[in-house]
Amino acid sequence: MLADIIDVLADPIDGTALSRGDAGWASLRSESGHCYDVARQGYVTLAGGAGLRYTGDDAKMIAAREEFLSGGHYAPFVEAVTGNVQDALDDAGVHDDAEPVICEVGAGTGYYLAHTLDGVAGARGVGIDVSVPAAKHLAKCHPRVGAVVADAWARMPLRDGSIDAITVVFAPRNAEEFARVLKPGGQVVVLTADTGHLSELRAPLGIIDVERGKVERMIDQAKGHLTPVGDPELVEFGMSLDQDAIAAQIGMSPSARHIHPEVLAERIAALPPRMEVTARAYVTRLGRAG
């Protein structure tokens, strides 16, 4: 709920603190007087004066994401992210009763964030996504999650030094802003797809493979703001997927925007009833530079 994370939220325009509005939790008001309405589903849109430049995943993509993830196919990824957050909090000396704040950027349905909160007693979650359909899911994914619609490439609507850990799962990264909002000792946990991820599906479905060197480029682009903590950790495993699961997986990805739905349906129908598919990604932890 937004009430649980109000102490870390900030006005996206000027960074001043937010509190509940005059009519209770129907709106949030900043110290500088800006007002932000809270949607009836429980999320709030915190965008600067220019508004949101992107709309993010549409309702169909979010539904596909919910269907695929709820099948447990990515369970090793989920466990790896949660485990690395727990390690990051241990590194920072966060006490068990500290109620740390964990922010997921590009949080989608909140599947990963909810799991992480279940693994960290008392933790509070900030789920940020530019997609309104995603925010509607985020707001109800866990009782300790507050859902925020915001642009990850703009000033994040979070106070300086307020976040214990940030997670980014196959989503955009803003190293400068991450460094600003992290507490001293805080870390970013990034899950990045690697070459060979879903390799068995790419040729028959006409999907481009993940480019090489993504992790190295991410680390290089973060220089001056974030620096690696240890070596990236490879997470690789096999999945047994039927055609419905494959359709959901592709439907939640950017590939869904680049292949005509009828063409994609025909290609999936031509696949075997069930396939063994490889999932492959790296988990990288980064702390504030300097």
C-alpha cells in the first residue's frame, strides 16, 4: 500500500517529500504544493511536468506475463533475484527488524517483487513501471507493495538515499538515479538476458537472439555511478513448455510487438506440442561508486 512507502516517495518535479492529501489517500501532495491523484485501484502516477513519454506494456502483454510467470517457469530466476537481494542486505548490515525498502524498476505484475518481499521479513516494496495496466496488478500483488507509475529514464519519484535495494529484471536501468536513491551500502540487483536465452524458439518463431556483451555494456554505462560487487552470476536452466506457455512467453516480450499476431500464432502452432527450452541470464550486483 502507498501508506507503507510514503516516507520514501518524492515529488518527481522538485524532489520534495510527499504526504497524503487533504482527502486522505485519494491523493498525494508534495511540500511544494503539487498534487497527484491516487487511482481507485491503489496506484499513483508520479510524472514530471512533461508527463510520461512512453506507455509501456499494454494490457494484453501484462496478461501474458501474468500467465507465464504464474506457471513457475522462471522460478530459478526468481530465486536468484531474491537470494541476491538477501545477500545485498546482509552486506549492508541491515538488521532483521529494519523493514528495508526494496524497489523494483520495470516491476510489471510484481511477481518478482512479491517473492522477494516474502523472502525478507518486514521488507516494504516500491513497484515502479511506466505501464498503467502493470500498475493495476502491482497494487494488489502483495500487501506491502506500493505501486507507482513513473518513467525510469526521468527523475525517479524517490527521496535521496532512501532505498536499501533496487531490482531490475529484464528492464531499463538508470544508473545515475539509482546511485542517488540508494542508501549508503545499498545495491542494485540486475537480471540480464544472455545470448542463448530461449535459443530453441528463435529460429522457428523468427526472433532475434540476445546480443552479446550486454552485461559488459551495462557495467560500462554505469561507470561513475555504480560499480560491480563481485562477478556476475550465470543462471541457466531448462524449461518444458507447451504451446500455450510459449505463446504467453512471447506475448509478454517485445517480440510480441514485432511479429503480426496471426503469423506468430501460425508459427507456434507448427511447433511440437511440448519443447525443452533453455533460459539463460546473468545476475549482477552493483553498489554506489566512490
